[in-house]
Amino acid sequence: MTFAPPAAPSNAGPTTPPRMVVCDMDGTLLDETGARVSKRNADALARAESAGARVVIATGRPIWWLDPVIEAGFTGIAVCMNGAVVYDVQAGELVAASPLVPQVMQDFVSALELRTDPLALAVERLGTTIRSCWAEAHYDHPWEFGEFQTADRAALLADPAAKMLVRGGVDSRTLAEAAHATGNPDVSITWSTDEGLLEIAAAGVSKGSALDRLAGDWGIDPAEVVAFGDMPNDLEMLRWAGRGVAMAGGHPDVRAIATEIAPEHYHDGVAAVLERWF
């Protein structure tokens, strides 16, 4: 969904180049098809990396849907599944993982079902291939490239998962309000589309928390980071970064807390900002 653009943003910004550049994928770095990174955006990231900045992809996508950035030449660290997994693209290895345990998922789903319409569930388990995707037979994936194996609910929630996906018959914000009303302290709740989808991770897991650990390992202060995003699953990341940049077509909640508003993703908004420094 595209949201109405905000008032004209200020382009004022620091003159010192950021030491770390973080980009969401869908609605941020990728073009309108969601299948590719434009040459201008790819070139801007490559220049940032050549200048010594750490370039990180931070996405709700699982590892097996990183193809657009890999095809654009990205070989660095990707924070996937909203921070539940950190993956080294060049090495082809998991760097870190914070999975949900079965009992937490089971308790959360039971409590949520008491507060909303019937639900459909899917999980993305720890792994690097699409064989790690599982869903109930009636789960309707919001993205056309979604391709899950099917299982009943008991089997679905019997093993740890990096992320649980919950579909409901209402919009995502309303579903999130019902989820928060469960009062479950063991989950993190967010969403990246308004089409009745929640993305559930373990407590404390977010793009922001994963990036904070990476930056600490690299000796980078959040003030030295620029991060780009467009949806509520980017909120923690943009609040954490010294310069949090929302896309012009992004969710109102994201634009409201951003340091700056960049042009639309299909107008190479990431590059438009990075070209000040690189």
C-alpha cells in the first residue's frame, strides 16, 4: 500500500559521512516490482562501501528471499526476519539467531484467538532455503512469491521458529492492537504490510536490536549510522540510528519519527540521500 506523501522534508544533514549504512528492502531499496535494486541505488551503496562504510541490509524477508540485493552485488551482512537472524552473505553462514520457542508461540496464539477473528498461521524456521517455510493450508500469503509447505497447527508450532506470521480478517494495526492486548511479554509484534498480517518474533527482537549488536561489535556509535525504512517493522531501527530516513510513500508512523523523508523508493530515494556523502 502507498501512503500519501508528507509535507516537503528538510534536506539538512550532517556533513560527516556515516560509518554505517542500513537499508530495508521492500518499499525502500527495491524498485516498484520488488524484484531488483536500481543501478543508481546499487552504485550509491557500492561507493559507500568503497569509502569504508559498513553497508547492512535489514529486512523482514528471510534469507532465501535476498536474491534482489545479492544479484545487485551485495556480499555483506544481512539482518533478516526483522532481526531474528543475522546472515553473512559472502560466507553463506548464520552469524546469530534469536528464535521463538514452541510454548511461547502456542500461548500467544491461544490468547490472540480469544480477541480476534479466526487466524491463519505460518512460520519461517531457522535455515537458509525455502524448505524452512511452513504454513497452515488456509494461510493466504500476502506476497505473490510466497511458497510455503503445509502442516497442521500442532505441527507448525511444535518446533522453534525465527518468525511467526499471523493473518487475520482485519487490518494489521487492528490485529496488532489485539495482539498487544494479550499482554504476552515473550514476543515482539510488528508488521510490514497493512493487509492483515502480523510478524511475531521473540521478545526484544527487532531490526534495531540486531543492528545495535553489530554496530557495537564494529565500534560504531548509533550517531554514526544512517538507516532507511518505510514500514512499522522499521520503527526501532530508525529510532536507533543517528539519522533515520523514511521513504516518502512510507507508513505514517514511520514518517512521524524519521529524521528525514527521502524520495519514493521507485525514485531512488536511498541514493538521493547517500549521494550527499558518497
